[in-house]
Amino acid sequence: MQALLKYTAILTIAASCQNSGSTEPVETDTFISVKIKDTVPPVPVLKPYSGLEYQKKEVVAAAPGTKSVLFNANGTQLYAMKLEGMSVYEFAQTSRKVVREFKFTPTRGMGWDYNKSRPIASFQEKPVEACLSHDDQILWVSLHNAEGIVPIWLNDYSKNKTPAGTPAEQKTKPVTVIYPGTAKKDSFRVPLIETGKTPKVISRTADSKFLLVSNWHSRNNSVLEMNKDVYPFGKVISTIPVTAIPRGIVVDDKNNKSYIAVMGGSTIARVDNTTWQTDSILNVWSSPRHVVMDTSGHIFVSYNSMGTIACLEAGTGKTLFTASTHSQPRTIMLSKNHKFIFVTCYTSDYVDVYKINENSFEKVASLPCGGHPVGVDVFENDEVLEAWVCSYSNGAINIYTFKKK
């Protein structure tokens, strides 16, 4: 999946990248700066800070197979995608407890054995990544083996109801909402919007008009036009082919561009958000996985096979500086002020933290994190920053607290 940039009209969501070179812009290459109204609730402006001091780690139980985590805009709720558990946990940031579980009803399907590179019998409803839109009212979830994504209205369940007159061919998925510690349950069906085979990262434009989905085995990316007032709330309007397996996506609303990390190769595809076509190929290092972006035209990339993160110039793909990480860096996340970057390192069981200087990464901490850390998002207030990291094999969420300085 999936971060607010500067609490303004710019929302960027992480994807993945690698870089071993650069491409120069062609003479006709231009950036058009546009103003787009963001659709997230107002977020308080935080006090400035320039340093982080590690304080403590807490461990919260989720479930094995947790693949990604995502905070809402104001940091009150965290959503954890349980791929193997076929559900989404909603945690309260203050209590660290699960307040709701959105559980899918399993149906048989075909999955993929990533170790042996072959299809396997599995279930369709396996959540991978997610994205929030429309004032955090809708949670979009990619289902690994269902060849599509589903929108879940989080608070007004009546909007999840399939309206009369919906075409019979519209597929839906049953969801049961469980409230831990109570006997209360709710249930409804959500529409399945078919995108491509093995959907992964979801990203949106700041105005909640368009949604992008990377389809791993289809080797393409779907573009959906969203409409919160018309069921099923999204419609595929374009498909963007790429040369190999895609994963990470980041949207640059300021310049009307999107960047797709081609993890199966060594490129980043730059997309024109007015035509939804690739307008440039940035040559980078091998296996770019996740990408995030600041507001100054810098893309940050995790190179999964290289054990490296990099800062790139968005316009050209030029590598500005790099840092070595523990093995297999996966999801990366920027702090709200874009001065720090958090890196989950899967096989090495570490979370690496770096300060972003003008021309370099400066390591702040390397924190042990068992169970193969894979997803991360951050909560901040004026005093502390919390990095919530989910581990795939042991189902733990490790919360690393840093004091701001």
C-alpha cells in the first residue's frame, strides 16, 4: 500500500524503487503544476523538530500473515491487513487494542507460491494493501487472489448495501464486522472491482477522484475513477502496461504525475495523470519495491534485492544519494516533516531509521524486529513519533516510540 505530505493539498503514498542510472528528460518534457484539494480531515500542524531519540518498544498481537498497516489522517485508527487471516483489524492508537475486525468470507481461488514460483490452491479474499479516500470514509483493500479491490464504507454501513438495479454480473464479497469482547456483529456485502491478477499497492490522487492499483501478475496498473455517490464507487478507466512486475506507486499531485516502481525490472514508469499513459521511463537499480515522495521533488526508493535505499530526482530519475540497509528493505515511510525515513528489512528482522540530510542519509537507529517486518506507518504528536511495524510470520505489531527533539 500506503502518507500525508505537509498537511496540505498533497497526498503521496508509498511504492517501491531501485536505481542504477538515470534518464535525462526529453526536450518536450514538462511539468504542469496544479492545485488539487485534498479530501482528508484537517490535521493539526505539529511543532517543528529536527531530531529523534529512541525510547521504547511495545508489542501488540495481530495475526500471522499481517502484510501492511495504514493510519487514518489524524492518527486515531490504524488498519492492519491480515493476508492469511483474511480480515482487516482496526486498532485504536491510544489503547493499542483492536476495536473492529472486518472479516471476509473465504471462497476458493488460486494463489501464488513466491518461494517456488508456481500457482497454489488458496482463497480469494486475502488483503494485501489499502488506501483511504473521501475524508477517510472509504477503505479500499486489494485482495491478493480475487483479481480486484473492494471499497468498505467504514462508518455508514448502509452505503455498503448493493442497490436495487445493480447488474447481476457485479461481483460482491461478504464482510462480517466483529467487535472484540462483545457479541455484537454487523454484516454486509462489498463490491469487487476487477483490476488485474494479484493486485497489490493502492494509491490515490489527493482529491479522491482517481485510484491507482498495481497488478503484479498482470504486469500493469489500473486507474479507477472514483465516485462516492455512485455504486460501486469506482470504475476502471485506463490500464497502464509496464515491462515487468509492478509494485510501488506514488502520486505527485503538484505536477500531475504518478510513479510506478517496476519491481521485476530496473525502472520506474512515470505516468501523466491527465492522459493516464506512461510519458517517461526512469532507469534505476534492480528490484525497486516501495516508493514515497516529499514535497521538494524527491522520490525515496527501497531496493529489495540490493539492500539499499535511495533518494532520486523525480524529474530525471537521477540518484542523489543512497544508504545501505539490512537485507531486503521493503516498505518505507517518511515522517510527517520528511526529515526521517523508516525502513522495514524483511529477512534480516530489522527496522532501520535514517535522518534525511541535504545530501545524505544519516542512520539514527537499527532496531531488532522479529518475524520478518514488512509494513510500517507512523503516528505523531508534538512530543513523540511512533512507528507501527507489522511482521509477517509472527503476527506482531511492534510500536517503536521516539522522543522528538
